[in-house]
Amino acid sequence: MCTFAVSKRAWLIFAAIQIIGSILTAFGTTYSESAFVRGSWLVGFLLLFPGNLPGLAVSAALIHIRPAYIFFPVAIVSNAITWVTTCAVWRAFHGQVTRRSQRYGVALFMTIWAFGVVNTLHFLRTVTCSDCSFPYGLPFTLYRNSGNAGSGGLVLRGLAADAATIVAISLLLGAMWQHVAVKRS
């Protein structure tokens, strides 16, 4: 069985949770004093956890784009990466990861997940300068919030450098894992 294989039933459960969470969160965003509306938003928010954190961070940084176009796709993709990574790590800890390609694949997903967590925390930090270009992204700047100069936006060089860093770190982790696995056998 493939390391990243998630059963159809598990994907259906994942999809149902994401759909219900998206509906409740979208319904709960309307301004209302109703406890039901606020409660539905909270339930939807919790169902979309942990993907809602990068969704909120990115939608807060990209203020020129409507939040619904940013929040839900980022939240669902982040949750899918977390879902697949969790399944792969579970299989790795239970000794079901034996092939070299599986080790490198798990290392790649774990690196992507770690970069997502680090960049989410970086996006959620307090803006210290409202009239200058405020950088977001670790280790390289992915996005600049435009200040008075108006030079903000996506930084493609930083995005490419981060992608290369993710690949390099995952190759290094996969090679170390492979080396340890060969020594143990």
C-alpha cells in the first residue's frame, strides 16, 4: 500500500467535515447578535482547524482580495496536507514505510507542513510599520504588504527560494532517514 494512500472512506469523511465547516463558517460570518449564528461560526471554525489559521493569516495579509476567495481554499488545502501528512507519519511510526521513495515522500510532506506552520505564525505577527512595505514569509519573503509606496504584492523570487529550500530540506531529511534505516537493517 502506498504511504500516502488514504482510503476512500477517510476522504469522504474529510470532505464532509470540510464542507460542513465551510458552510457553518460562511453562515456565521454574517453580523448577527444571534447566539445560533455565532455558535455556528464557532463550530465551523473548529471543524476547519488547523487549516483556518493559515487561511486567516493569508486573507488578513492579502487585504486587496476578497477574504472568501482566499480563506476557504487555503484552509482546505492546509487541512488536506495535514491529513495526508498525519496518515503518512502514522504509517511511518508503525513500520509500514519501507521503500526509499516512501521515506523521501514522507520527508517532503513533513517539510511542507512545518513550513506551513512556521509561515502561519509569521503571517500572524503584529505589523510594526503601517506606512512601509512589511515583509511576510520565512526563510525568504513571500509577500510584501504595500505601504505608502505601493510596492506590495507577491515576491516570486522569495517563493521560488522557499520552494527550493523545502525541496533541499526534504531531500536532506530523506537521505538521513534512509541512512539510519540502512544501518539498522
